[in-house]
Amino acid sequence: ASLVSVSAQAVDISGGSSLTFASGNDGVAGNPWSMNDSLTFSWGGELDNGMTVDMSFLLDNSDGAAGAIFDNRSLAIGMGDAGTLTFWGAAGSGVVGSFDDRTPNAYEESWNGADSPNAGHSAGNMFYYTNSFDAATVHASFAHGGSADASIDSSTELGVVINAIDNLELYGAVGTDKGNLTATADVDNTIMGAKFTMGAATVGVQVNEADSGTANADEEFVAWSISYAVSEDMSVSFGQSELSYENPATADQEATGISASYTMGSMTLAGVLNDITNQGAAATGAGNTTSNNETFEINLSFAF
């Protein structure tokens, strides 16, 4: 007879649920009420060589389509001083997407409900690497361009966050989106920004440029905002942004927004009110001169 020993790593389960009321173009047609829910399963451990491995799967209300019962799947390998390498099996975001708007806000950005700044490549089966060196943290992402079309290259993006001066954060990112790994034109993205904290207030400013290989498809994004921590539980913010389009036949999108959030234990109540002129849409990549809207959203969420 032989004795077989099997050990299992404990699985951590976290999640939450939220109830949202949204009006304007950000709302649900015919019914402004909606809810969201999610469960995150995570587990991991330390290897004999000191490295760590952590896995995470997210199950939420958008899952259920064929091949997507679990989304936000990731496998992170911690290599100590050599940094952390994460493989996103699904729902990965590249560096540009992570840096698209880092200006401070209490809940949502001023352009929420309208066209957003270019988010670079976001794909499944991609790598994301981070490492810290004294006052700098570097970010890198890579998505292989594997396709029957040999002309489609891989997408690589790089970013850095520098905290060399007290209360001041400088950051930037660059990368080429290879048509989001399709046969569409490449887009070269450049991001620069800064945030300064003074007491309970934080001020941020950011500039993005997206140079597209498609004619009249370049975009420029400028945003600034200020957030203030009223207490440990409550924050408010005010911000403005402008999304400029190269196409002379379109209008630039301008947005002004105010948001607030209040946390009490595992409950958070947050809301945003945005005034958007020439509201654009990501599908068209252009401002609409006949679409000027106020979007309002309030969200009650619970975490466990």
C-alpha cells in the first residue's frame, strides 16, 4: 500500500455588488437603474527559490459568453528584486490603457459617458511587467501580433512613474498600438503628466497625443483636476478635459465634471455630474456638434 499526500492552497474569495442610477447618454435606455456584481478568486504561494506565484480569476455579471465564463484571468510571477511579470489570459490592459487619465478624481473622470482618450492596445494573452528602482517604477506591456497576416506586428508599450521629490509624481508612457493586433492602421501614443499633493489636496495635469496612420485620425487630450480629502471617509473632486480631433469636419469634445465619494465600512456611496460639449463616441472618434449633454451617475456599492 502507498500513502498519497495531497495539499491544497487556500483560495481567497472577495467580491461586491453595486446599484447604479445613471441619466443622460451614460444611462440605460428606458431605465436608468442597473446593478453590477463580481467575485474574485485568488490563490498563490511561494516557490522553493523564493519566487511567488499568484493566480486570479474574476466572475462577474458580464460573463457567460462562450469561452468567457471567467474574465480578468491573470497569472503573476513575483521575482523579488527583478520585478513582477503578469500574464493576462483575458481582459488585460497595456501601459497606455493604464495611464490614459491618471489625474485625481473622487469617482469618475470628467469625460465619463463620452469619448475617452486613446487607450492603446488592450488584449488577452498579453504580458505586463513592473519593477521599482528607488524613486522610479517602470511598466512594460507586450501583446504578440500572432496572425495569419504576417504584416501585423506585436504591440509594445512602456511607462514610468517617478516620485523623486516629496509630494510630486511625474509620469509618462509611450507605445505603438498595432491596430489592436488587427489589420487597421498603427497608432503611436505619447502620455505625459504630473500630480502634486499638498495636505489633503491633490492637483493633476496630463497631456496625451495619439498619432494615427489613418488620415485625419490624430487625437490630442488635455486634462486637469483637483481632488480634496474632506475626511478619511469622504473625497470630492473637480476636473476638466478636452479631446481634440485632427479631422476638420468634427468639433473638439470639452468636458467639465464634479464627483464625490463617501465610504462607511464596506459601503461606498459615490456620484458624478459631467457637462459635456460636442459629446463624442469611441466608435466614431469625433465630436458631435449636436450633442451637448449633462450626464449624472450615482453608485452605491458593497464589498466583502
